[in-house]
Amino acid sequence: MELITEKRFIYKINEAGRQRIGDILLREATYRFLVNGQAITNFNCTPENVRQLALGYAFSQGLFSDLRNIENLQIDEDNKEIYLTIKPQEKVAEPEIETADSKKEIILTVAEIHALNEEFTRRCNLYRLTGASHSCALATRDGIIIYMDDVARHNALNKVIGEMLLQEIQPAHKVFIFSGRLALDMIEKAGKVGVKILIAPGAPTLAAVELAESLGLTLLGFVRPGNINIYTHWQRIK
């Protein structure tokens, strides 16, 4: 696996003048993603947890519904290519990874939300080191169970989804936590997975709010000490 950061010397200008200092930069790599021999997309991503990224992306795009549908997954690090083979007869249009338990409501208290957000913030070490990463986590009311970083926020979410699949974690009573704003594509992915509460420090877009409302998702924005904005389905927050 590649190192995901590299130290470079830069010139910094501030009140003290011009200085030559060491800075930590986040690596970004481009992987070509092929499904059943056909090129589907390129991932511009942080080069770690690429297996999870590929699985999460393919699942959220409706290419498979269960890991048993996967025949093979290979990663060629030298050529930066990912090969996914899916059993053609198992391919479905609208995947789900939920059971009947997923339909049960999750209720969070304000104290639980702030505790989760504080734990998430403590884990964002790569951002503090580089200033260039996004993060995503899956949590229960008791704490974070999956955490991923990436240069792109949708990649971080795909990595979390991929790890959910690998660990066979169901979405019932789970929460997604994000490091940035809540955009439409993130809401679409959360809706397909079945996680009902989304927490972020930024704001959602109007399209994201409208989609979350229709999908029955609870969006929490501007989550920070002393503040929570509830945009949709407030009944899950006590």
C-alpha cells in the first residue's frame, strides 16, 4: 500500500515574513475501475481502502445487491486498475442491504449527537495534518464503528459503505457522520443504504433537503458545540 502523505518544502508568508518550512501533503491517485471487463469510471482518491471504495461505489450504483454476487475483485497497484467481476444473472437495479429490522426507528438525544460529533472530530487527524481530506463515519448511538478518510467526500462515504458490506453491518439504528456539507449525491447514497440520520458540520443544499424529506431521512447540519440544525424529520431527535 502506498503512503498517503508526503513531506514537501514550501515557502510560507505570514506576519513573521517569508519562511521555508516543511509541509505535509495528501497523496491522490487515479484508479481505473472496470466491471466485468468494461471501464466504468476513474477514482481520484486517497490510495488506501481502495477495495472498500470500489465495493461501495458499485453497490450504490446498483451494480450488485449482495457480496455473494461478487465473483472476483482484484486491484493492480502497479497500473492503478481495479477489476470487479459480478455474476451477470445476479445484477439488480435497486440494491438494498437492509432487513426488516432496518425499518425500526432510531432516536437520538441531543447529548448523544454532540458526543458522536466530538468523537468524529477527534478522529479527523488526517485533516488536521494536511487540511486536504474529507471524512465519513458510521456510528451507533454508543460510538463510531467505521471511519474513513479520502480526498473526496463521496469517496469517503463509498469506503464506509464498502466496509459495511465486508463486515455485514446492517443500517438499522445507525448514523452517518460527515466532515463537510450535505449535498444531493450523499443523500442519494444514504437513502440507498438505508441509514436514516445524517450529521454534518455544514449546511445541506435545497435539493438535498427535498430529497431527504421524500426519503424519510433526518438531516442535521451546523452540528457543533451548542448548536444543531434539524432540516428534516425532526421526530428522531429528542
